[in-house]
Amino acid sequence: MNNLSTQLATFGGGCFWCTEAVFQQLNGVNSVVSGYADGHIENPTYEKICTGQSGHAEVIQIDFDPELISFAELLEIFFNSHDPTTLNQQGADRGTQYRSTILCHNEEQMVQAKNFISELSQSKQWLNPIVTDVKLLDVFYAAEDYHQDYYESNPGSAYCQMMIPPKIEKLHKHYSSFLKSA
């Protein structure tokens, strides 16, 4: 789906079901794929990454149109949709696979992400230091099919009902101008 007019962004902010649900709602986002990155084994499975032994993070890869939403705007929404100050944890989800990470597709994204974190740190928006990792993406592996569009396919699951609606409500409250039209 990636063509000359689109770009990719790859973020890890805890459970990919949660981050996928947030970013799928944004105008200018063409697709969001849940997956694994930043580990040391090839072709990881969900079972392998859950052990913490593969080194991978749960991430989402966003195909977006920079004419409609910029990488900087995606960064702002990313940092406001999870807690970037908890090491290897988001809420009750704990383990290295839930780390906060930005896996850049080029040097320009790397500079933007590091500058954004520096400005955010200086703003004192967060009481604790930001621990978000920023590095170049090596390899992205799409997660198994049952993880894709998880919230849309499983809105009645207990996890989805408890964890995702507050993130969606926050998105609608603070970023309504970025939302896709119904």
C-alpha cells in the first residue's frame, strides 16, 4: 500500500491492540498493521514474544499520507495515547514487549522524534522522565491475522472493553479535528 505519496511510521506503546485502535481512527492514516520489531530472532510469533526472550516489542506500522497528517502530529498523538515514562509497562501489561519505542524509517524521522522528546521533557508534561526508545527500524514482522483489527473484531472482549475506550475517548476529546469522517 506504500507509494510515493505515503510514508510509514512504526510505534510501540504497549499492547498493539490499543495503539492500533487509536491510530486507525485518524484522517490521513491509510492502514495500521500490528506486528513485532526490534528483536533478535526471525519470524517471531506472539507466543515467542510473550516470553520476553525474543527481544521484540509489540508495535504498529502506520501507512499515512503526510499531506493529511504529519509525522509530528502522529508523534503528538502517540505520546498522548500511552505513558512514555514507564519502562517495559503500560498499565497492567508488563514485559519488554510493551516498551515505549519509536522505530524510525529514516534519519529525518529520527531527528524529529528525538527533538519532540526533548521538547516534551522540557515541558514537564510528565512527572517522570520519558523512557521511549528511538532508533532506526531494522525489520518489521506483521503479527498473526487474529491480531489485526483486533478491537474492531473483538469489541466485546473484556480487555478491549476495559483498556481501549478510555484511549478512544481521549483521542476524541483532544484530537477531534484529526478524526476520519463517519
